[in-house]
Amino acid sequence: EVATAVSDLTFLLMSHNDCQGALYYRGLLLRRAGKEKAALRDFVTLVKLNPTHGGALTEIKQLRELMKG
């Protein structure tokens, strides 16, 4: 279930807030759940940690377009 996975990743991020995999997958799950703003926050945080993360950069671009219009 998406909510359980998001909860598990959130718990992991409490002690490992720089875990790129957890940020990326939580962002994907949040987007799937329709929580675009929260997903965008995770992807932006990830890009701050790793400016060349292609997946996060793509998601940011798509989410900004989606939220714009």
C-alpha cells in the first residue's frame, strides 16, 4: 500500500535525511498519491544533495509544468 510505503520511507528519513533513494521513491509515491507539492519538496531536496540526479530533475520539471497549468 502506498500510504504504508510513504510512512516507512518517512521513518527512514528521520534518521537518514540524506538518503537519496528514500527521497526519490517517497517522491514518486507521493506523486502517485496526488500529493504533488510534497513530492516536489522531496525531489528539490534530493537535487540539493545531488544536482545531477536525472530522475529527480525530470520529476521537478514535470511537476512544475503540471502545477502551473
